[in-house]
Amino acid sequence: MQNPQHKLVDGLTRRQLLWRAFSAAPVPLVTFGARRLAATTEESCEVPHHKNRALIIIQLTGGNDILNTVVPFEDSAYHKARPTLRIVAQKAIPVTDSLAFHPALKPLEDVFRAGTLAVVQGVGYPNSSRGHDEALRDWHTARPGDEVERTGWLGRACDELLTHNPIAVHAVFVGRGKPPQAIIGRHFFVPRITREDDLVDTQPPYESESLSAIVTPAEASRSAAEATLVDFVREVARQAWDLRRKVIAVLEKSDDLVRASRFDLERVLRLIGRLIQAELGIRIFYVDFGGPPPGGFDTHANQLENHDALLSELAWSLKSFVTMAERGGFLDRVLLMTFSEFGRTLAENGRHGTEHGAASSLFVVGSAVNGGILGEHPSLSDLDQGGLRYHTDFRCVYATLLNEWLGVSPAAVLGKLPGPTVPLLKPGV
Amino acid sequence: MKTATFRSSMSSFRAIDPKWAWDEYNSNPQEPWDLKKAAHLYRRAAFAPGYGDLSRALEDGPAKTITALLTPPEGLGLFHSEYDTLLKDAARTQGWAGIRAWWLRRMMESPFPLEEKLTLFWHTHFAIAGDRVGDPALLTDYLIRLRQKCRDSWEDILAEVALHPTFLLSGGAPSHRKMAPNIHWAKVFCDHVALGPHNHRVLKPEEVARVWTGWFVLNKKLRFIPTERDTDPKTIFDQTGDLTVAELVQLVGRHPLSQEFIVRKLYQYFVSDEHSPPPALLRPLVELLETTNSVHAVVERILRSNLFFSPLAYRAKIKSPVELVVGLARSFESLIPTAPLGEELASAGQDLCNPPSFEGWPAGKHWIHQGTYLARKRLLKRIVGGPTAQSTLDPWKTAQKYQKASIRDFPKFLAELLYQHDLEPCVEEALQKRWNSLTQIRPFAPGQAAKILLTEFLLLPEYELT
């Protein structure tokens, strides 16, 4: 493999030359808030603070009942509206004077107290849909009400990342089934994986893997202007085989942690942890928890047991991932966010379940997170057709993640924002 | 122009004389008709050449070879009627997986591969997504009609698609009410179907949305409801009146900007998608479309042209995943099981039933990144090394057919068939050494060794280029 520091023309390495040649803009200038950096080297094509950061999105499909997840146990309206479903204060895990976690979230209590979990309250959007498909579409496209749009917010974010690095795998969908619309972009294709070796072929390599590199040194003196398509595919090949070696190295030294997982979500998150540790440059991981729509969180009947099981899997899996990330030293490089297409109604429905609601809360996990309860709890007396009324538009949360965590322009991905960004991250992150 | 290789320079692109570009290529001492040019033609017009195709093309010369590729062969009607029946059955019993499998098989077996390439071109252009249509039978009907029209006039093709229910369903616009004209969808129509994103104000989405009022998809059929029709005058280009969808289609299909949009896409599909050609270069093709009203005529002019056979076009595209595997099958005159292939191609970025965005699939360099590159290589490896029971891909047998199945000739056979000796000498030498070591294994199993060597050839980055 060629030494990447080997200087060629004008003090630039071959890789930097190729990067210039393959980027859409000759010398891209990236403006992120107050930071403005000229991308004159491969390393500075992205803002350094952002380049090693990963974002994990967990979709809780079905409409999670946030009122029984983070319980307003001091509010009599809650107890009155939910005679059979309410979580009583004695069983709940208090996290503030008025809010408590569902008992199944016990594993997250430590995470919350350590300040690495934020609960962003009252998140939704105007005229939110109560249909699963429509509401998911709105959260995925970040263009509420637009039935025509086919791309998703993370797909468009990948398209932006692609202009800085046309070769890296910017995102993966970890799961089975149809890829969610959120990750569909115009130019970047997000691979789907269920196991580590879905991304790479772990069979012994062929000679061609090394043959890909044979011709590279002889071509290194070519200038960026002369770089042609064959240079591009050879560079992709070199980096792809590199990626393959990294994944295999991680697999070889891996213990049985991934296989020993108790829950499917835990296995998926540990798999993601492995891929983050392999430093493959993947910035976005998308996980579907709850299955295809309407999804497991759609608890219209006999909610208590089902919800308890789902929250238990979620909490144990998150806790397990946080432990892994702490031990692996990458909790500061990862931000994990859960979302659901809507919350549920305050009142239970007579079948020991709840109906589709409106606003919900997001869980955000990571050592960079501004831990605690963020935002006011929506009023239980001023409801939006029986559900909670939103005060924070989800697109403002997306904008925060894009701008402050991934270093991607929110305007390019989301267009005009309906409000300011959200103080999700610790100051100075 | 220098001889084409993998390293064809694009530096002289802007200086091309349009007349020279589209004049007919004739073999000459500087640019002789050779293996490279014949293979280039087959890769672009027919997915890939078999060894027999190359030999015949060298014998026939460019003009006759191109005519053969452009002419529907005898028996095509029967071939299609059998395949249409199989496709409809597969759509009914296996859904999307059946459609993908039978279309891929048709691409591998069609006696008229250019038609399949053009059907794929239009499918990418209209970007109709099965997931949005929701009914495999409806998508099947659309694809059959698309194939029937694929070489006609732009106006006819647009008319066929515009009034097919899949068009509105895939666009997320099954209802066009008088009081709520669908501007979002009309913008998509202007930007991605009719004119391209830079020209949409020439065709105003507000007006286009009103033209469509009254049209609905009900029970999977297109219905016109007169009471939902906005009968006020609409202005499309310079025409004003109570214009209908049929009139809109006619105006769009005949508008020079729309014709340039389609010609540009045909250029990118058949010549190169690495650089945006200047309008002056496209002008002769646009004029040809205006005068002949025939997509076939434009494709013919492209395939016969100096520019098409110049280094500017040579290996100047990255294969789509479909081109990658269909080309492999056609190179070895073989049939690869297509049932698993549909899903594998989706994993490599091309779900045949679901172009991801209104722009179709990503093209050019966007086809490959680290992840999709590995997925493509794994797929090629799996196809060659997979179970032989269902696959007829056997490189040693193909070599036998052409009297090249000997220890001495086989590497040269692959180098000619797949790369036309464009690989760097050091790479060819390394592959020869690999072959030498494979032939030392006792007992020598030529079929197995041939497959291993073929895999080595396919795993080279250069195989990604067309």
C-alpha cells in the first residue's frame, strides 16, 4: 500500500490530488456556523471536529407511548385519563420532581444520572399526521405533507457528504426489510447490513485485490486535471479493500460479544459499535426497531405488557451500547437518537391501549449530549386532538444534529427551518 | 485523436467540432476498426459482446455491425410474446421479485439487446417506482408498453407514459382536483420528466398542475372527472387555452428545450456521463430529433459517430449494476439464475423495480463507493463461483466453443474478450502467472481453474468501466 504521506505535486499526496479531482467543486469551501475552513487537504475536506463522529438513529415504529415512557406522575390528569394503563409513582423511576421513567427503563437510570442521556420533550410538527405511513413519511422526508418527495433527510445529508468524499460509505441501514425513506438520497446509495460480513466478503482474497494496487504507484505522478475515470475506480478499489481489511481485523479480534446479545436490538447496536471501532468513516447508522408499519409500538390493545417488553429491550440495548462505547472509548464520538412517528393519546381507549397521538419525546444518548430533560413537558390540559401538543419542531432537532454534530449544512438538507436549533449538545462540543 | 485506452483524456472535450463529432465513423489508418472499437460498441449498445460477436464484427466492419444491432431481428415478436406472458405470470405469482427476475433474464437472452438498453433508459428517465405504484401487474403493463415504444418519438413515449396510471401513482399524485392542483408534482414533471431542473420556469408548474386537473387514479385505472376540471385558460410555453394533458404532452414533446433534455440524457447514456456536453455539441442531434421525430434515429447517429468511437467515449462510463451482470452473462453467452439476482442488484444499488428518486438511479461515479464496490465484486465472485446446477456460465466451455480452451490460449481469450488487451502489461503478466500456478495443481481441473482465473479478471477495478 502506498504511504499516504508521500508527497507528490505541490506538496500534496496522491490521495489529496485525487480527492480534488473527484470532488464536485474544485476546492470546496464549507461553512458551518462560525467555522469556515478551506478544504485544501483530504483531512480538511470535512470539519475535523465532525469527521469521526457517528450518528445512530433508532426508529421506534408504531408510535411510542411517550406518556408511559417518561411518566408525568405528579399530574392528576395523567392518572385520571389512564385508569388501567397508568404507571404509579411507586413503580416508576423518578428522574425529576414531576417525571419518572417507566420501570423497564431502569437500565437507563445510571445513564441519565451520568448526564449522557437527554430527553427532548414536546417534539412534533404542525398538523401532524395520525396515519403511520404518512407520519413516518413526514419524519423521513422532513417535508411534512409532501406526498411527492422521494428522498429522505439522511439521504440528502449523505448527498452533501458525498460532495466532500465521493468514495466513503457515509451511512448504512442496519436491519432487515425495506430501507426507510429517510436514507434515500439522489446520489448516495445506503447499503443495508444485518451482520458485519454483509459489508465485506470475508472469504480469502484473490490476487486481484493486490493487483488493484500494482498500477497505482506508476500513475501517481499524474496531475489532478488528468485524473480519469480509471484513476477513480482504482482509488475506490484501494479504499474498498482497505475497508475490507479493517472490518476483518475487527472481526478477528472480536470476542463473542455480538453473538452473545440477549436482544436483537442489542446485537444490532453492538454490531454498530464494532463498525465504529473499525473506524470505517461511516457517519450515519439507521436502525428500525419495531418492525414494518404499523410496528410494534402501535399499542391499541393490551398495551402494558407489549410496551414493557419493547421498552425493556430498548433500555437494555442502549445501556449495553453505552457500556461498550465507554469501554471502547468512543462514547464521545457517537450520538444516538430515538424517534417515533407520533406519540399516543393521553386517554386510554377502553381496550387497555391508546390511540395515535401527536407530539412525543426523543431520547438522545452520548457523552457529548447536554444530558437531562430538555424543554417543557407539554400540558395535559391543552391537548392536540387528544395527543400532546408540540412546541419543538422535529426539523429543528434534525438541523442541530446536521449542523453541530455531522457538520452538514441544514439549509441544503432541510431548506428553510421552522425555528432555531435545539441545545442538544454540551457547550463547546 | 490518440488510440483509446483506459486513460482517455477529456482535456480536448470543449474543442470538439460538432460536425466531426456526429459524422459517421469510418475505419482509417489512424482509427482502425478493431477489437477495442467492436467491444466498445457492444458494451454500450448490447451490454457486452460474446467472442462470436467480436469475430463477426471484425469481419463485417462497423456499418454492418451497427445496422445489425439497430435492427429488430426476425422472431422478435414471438420472443416478446412468450416473455410478456411469463412476465405477467411472474408478476402475479411472485410480485416484484418475479418482475425483476424475468426482466433480467430477458436482458440476457434478448436477440435485440439495444431494445432492452433503451427500455432501461426510459425506465430510469421516468423513474416509476413499484413501491409507490403498489401493484406488480400495473408496473408490468407499464414496462411492456415502455419496451414497445422505446425507439419511437419522444412525444409518443411521453404520451404513453403520461396517461398510464403508474405515472401518477409513482409521483404520489393520484388525485388532481380543481381546488387543489398539485404543484409539488407538477414541479417534478417539469424538472425531471419534461425539461430538466434548470428550465422549469420556462414551463410553469402552476400551469402544468392545472392542466392535470380532472385526472384521478381510481381502482388502478386512470379516470377523468369533468367536474374536477379547471377549465380556465392555461399557458404552456407560448400556447394559451383550456389545454389538455394530451396537448401538454404534444407541446412538451416538440419543444426544443425538452428535446435537448432528452438528447443530453441519451448522450450521457450512450457516450459519456463524466462531463456535461455543451449545447453546440448536442445541436445536430437535437435537430435530428426535431426533423425525424425518432429516438431510434438519434441513437443510430450516436452509435455510428466519430465521437462515439473516440477516446472521449471509450471506457468513459461506470457500469450500472445491471450492466455489470447482464454484460457478464452475455460475454459468456450464458444464463445466470436471475431469481436471486434481483435482490443482489438491489443490495448493490439498483433495485430494478424501484428507481430511488425522480432522477432515476444515481449515475456516473455515484454508482460506486467503498460499500457498493465490494458488493459488486462479491456479486461477480458469487456468480462465477456459485452453484453450477442453475448457471450455464462456464468460461472453459465458452473457450472450447471458439477453440481457445488450451493452457496456452485461455488467458489471452479472457484478456481479449473482457479487456481487449487494455490492461497494463504488468497486470496481464500477473494474471498469466496466476494461471500458470493454477495449471500446476494436480489433477488439473480446467473448468474450475478457468473460473478462478475469470474471477481474478472480474475483480480488477477496470471491469467496472464500460
